Amino acid sequence: MLLLAILPLSLAFPLVSYINFEVAPKTIIIPNFEEYLSVNDIIREETSQVKSNIDSTYNIVYFITLFYFIGIVFYLSRLFLSILQLFFLKKRSTKIHKNGISLIIADTSHIFSSFGWIFIPKDQINTIEAPILEHENAHIRLYHTLDLIITEIYIAFFWFNPIVYVFRRALRSIHEFQADKFVINSQIKKSAYLELLIKNLGTKSTSKLYSYFNHSLIKKRIDMITKTNSNPKKTFRYVLLTPLLFLILTAFIKPAIDTGDVIENIIEEEIKVEIPPSGFPIQNGTKENITAHYGKKFDHPKLKKNVIHQGIDIRAKIGTPIIATANGTVKLAKNKGNWGNLIVISHTDGYETWYAHLDSFDVKENQQVKAGEIIGKSGNTGLSTGPHLHYEVRLNGKNVDPIDYLK
């Protein structure tokens, strides 16, 4: 059972990497770069590289995956056919009882056990020796067939790993050692049992799924039988290796440093520096909706004087969603006289965006907003002469033309 426990442990050990030892992150300050590189350029470059690599790697991954699943199907099919062959052999055979053991008299060249049956060659029914039957009966009592089936299923999914075949051979050796010990402790002298093993040194092995008396491990079994039992004190030394094994495993566990937020914040800050307010301030709006441009002189109908337009006017029905044109912090969100309901958002690198004549607010002052997030609804408040949005972009306190920033 201990050897068989290696199988689930081999699947569980890779999960050790999910054991986290929390380490407090240390903030690293990265100085600003002197040169400017557009995020869009970076994205386009990386996208082109990814696309060029996808075509070259897709076929390799596809064929490797296909080959892996073909191996799984092959090994599982072989296991299924072995079990099916065993049941057909039993169906064609005769069942008898001898010394309280159920025997299957079959057309086979070797005696072997599988599941709860012991298969006996037809020509050996009268010459089979009791220790051999007891040996095969031990395989049945110890559920060795179940061990072998579990191992074969495991091999089917990890057939590419040469270690699994070494494991299967080791497991079968343990099975034979256990069965030998069972016989020796029950009814026969060790010397007589050794003579019986020596008589079978030249026999061949059968299917990987069956437990059988005659197979190529007999020399090793003789060595095991003739060895002196280990000193209990020496056995205790192996128990002391358990904590050492645990320490070795944990030594390969890397500490989990919660850098997610730190890296995300750094990336966001860099993106804010590189991307000024560039979105269109009205949801689903276009430049065709602009009715007044930046820098144009006009006679204000309510102020009754000639003024220079410091932003752009965009026609919009009352209640049309107004969106933030970049990530930022709401600096102002209230009624400001001639401006009507006004929202001012502060961005990085000295940028501000102004949204005037709104009908209502969807944000509050000091609130963090993302580019594209709805911040209010268009209206006709303040000195507005009709439903529209007055939108301004300011850099370090000075008005700039919003058209230069719109995508």
C-alpha cells in the first residue's frame, strides 16, 4: 500500500507550489523614462510578434497533444482487452474447488491469479503443489490485481514517463515478496519453499495484469527469503527521514510575494503618463456631432459680447451618457453658475478635462474613474442655449484644443 500511495502523492506534489509563504512586498520606485514610447506602438509590436509565433508553434502543440492522447487510448485499450480476454478465458473454462480454494481449469501454460480466481493449466491439475496454490491465494487476499489495474491506468496517462515502468516492476516485485512471506508464515519450511522456487527458475512471464507464481523475479525472491530481517533500530532510522523529506520539499517552495497590486499600479501609472485624455466624451458620439470648435470667436447670445471658445461643443439630447476620456480623479462635481452642472477630472501629467452644462452627475468629488466610465448625463444648464456638452482639455492650467487629443 505504501508503494501504491506514491501514485496519488506524485499527483499531489506539484500542488506544493500553491503553498504560499507570505512575504511583505517592498515598493520599488522606478524613475521616469526620458524617451516617450506610445502604448499603442508597444501593443502593435507585441501583437505582431505573437501572431508570427502562433503559426509556427500551433502545429507542434497540436501534434504533440494528438500523439499524447493516442498513447492514452492505446494503453487503456490494451488494459481493457486484457481484462476482456481474462473473462473469456474464465467463461471457456471449468471451475472446481480444492483445499477450500476455487480453481479455474483453463487452457493456459502457467498457473496465475487474477481478481478472485486462480487459473490452473489442464495438464497440471493433479500435480500442482499446495504452496503454489497458497502463493496465488495470497495474491487474491491482498488484492494485488486491484493494485495492478490502478497502476496500469496511471501508466496510461503518464506513458511518456519511463519512471512509471520502473514503478510497475517494483510493485510486482513487492507483490511476489508479500505472497512468499504469506506462504512461509503459514505452512511450509523456508528450505522446502526455496527448492520449489529453484525448480521454476527457467519459466517465462505472462500478461502484465496477472499475478503468477512462475516469473522472472524468482532469483530476487530467493534473495529476499534468505535475507536476515532488519534490526528494528535500523528501521526506526527511516522514520526519522520523514521530517527531512518534508524540509526538502518545502525548500523548493518559493515565497509568495503579493506583487499583483504593485505591478498593476506601476503599469497604470505608466499608462496614465503615456496616454493623455483621448476618448470621445459622449457615448457613441463622433466628430460629426461637434457644433463649435476651439479658438473660434463668436458673439455669445446671453453674455452679449464677443468671446473666444475655449473648448468644443457637442450636440447631445438631454440624458445622453457623458464618459471620462481618461483615467483620473474627480476634482469637481457641482453647479458652477455659468457653467451649469460641471465636472472637472484631474489626470496625470497636469491634464484636466471639463464637462459643462450637464443635466445630472453619476460621480462624486474625489472619486477615481476609468477611461470610458459614465460620469453624468448631458443637459442644458448654466448659460447653455440648447442641449449640448461643452468639453475642454487643459494642460498645466492652460486650455488646449481637444481635437488634437480625440481618437
